[in-house]
Amino acid sequence: AQSVTQLGSHVSVSEGALVLLRCNYSSSVPPYLFWYVQYPNQGLQLLLKYTSAATLVKGINGFEAEFKKSETSFHLTKPSAHMSDAAEYFCAVSGLSNYQLIWGAGTKLIIKP
Amino acid sequence: NAGVTQTPKFQVLKTGQSMTLQCAQDMNHEYMSWYRQDPGMGLRLIHYSVGAGITDQGEVPNGYNVSRSTTEDFPLRLLSAAPSQTSVYFCASSYDSQPLNSPLHFGNGTRLTVT
């Protein structure tokens, strides 16, 4: 069965520090993987996605994620955090149906000044 | 450029009442869907549609109905509200009929409380 685990419901980093948000997945078929971001009182928007091309995927706002099949991971990183990055981040994997995504529980990123 | 519009933003219902959450998109998207977002659980798919006249169930369809009479609109009906349906509801659409192939565009959500 398809599933997603995001380690840490809250992650706090200082402004300018490295951001690392962890996502591990389980999939019985080659997966599509996604990171979406939700700013306060808004809907989600796509940050980046992996579709079996390059394993290092670059997204918007300086974020990137690396697909590691051996570790079943798709961690999200950004070299230097900005205050504007404070939001909730969701990892998702393709379901067994092409019409569904399976979502992680989300990680709230807190940026300390 | 409105995108995905959800109404209302907030709603309080009593147990047993019914209501319809509205969702409209102006992007001519084929795929539309409804999710509920609960703390610590991420998003769960309620129902989805791949075009006018076509709907299907997601992970948690019980207690909800949908219809898709036009490309633009995808209302979600709560038949008899229960406290377990207290949640934030999001409507999302995508250009491709399969959300793997094009980004999901989300509305700003409806916060529903059932007492």
C-alpha cells in the first residue's frame, strides 16, 4: 500500500540556516513524489515533483529535493531559510490509482529571527 | 484570475443538518476533487471528478455526496452532519484528468464545525 511519513510535525530553524524536512514513502509501484506548501489561511501550492527523471529536483523559492530509492526518501532542503518560508509543508506520493495522491501529515516550518 | 473559489469560508452546523459546500474554478480544468484536512492526518480525498458527469469516491466518501453538472462547479453535500465531519475542507483542481501530470490548484478552504 502507498503511504507517506513525514518526520517531525514541527521543525524550527534560524533565519539563514539550512532547512531539512524529511519524507519517507512506501510504494508498490514506481512513485511520483510531490512537495506542496501551505501558507497560513491559504490552500496548498506545488513546490516540486519527482517523476522518475532526474533524482535531484529543483522547485520554486530555492527548494530542492532528492529522490533516494534505496532509502525510500524524498527529503526537502533549502540552503538558507527566509522568514517568508514559514509555512506547513506536505509530502505526497502517487496512489495505486492515477487519480489519487496519498498525503503525509505535514511539517510546520518555524523560522526564528 | 479567480482560480479555485470556495464558499463559505466558515460554517457552523448542528448535528443532523445538511449543507452544500461550493467550489468553482475558472481554468477549464478537467479534474476536481474534495479533501478534508484534519490535524496530524494530512489531506484525505473524499470524492473526485475527471469531467462533467463523472464522479468517483476517494478514501473517505461516507456521509458526502458530489455531482459535476458543469466543468466549472463541483459542490460537496453533507447529507446529515456529524461532529466527526468537523474539519477544514479543500477543493482542488488540475488541468490534466490525472493529478500526477499537472499541479493541483487549491481553494482557500472552508472551516466547518459541527456541534
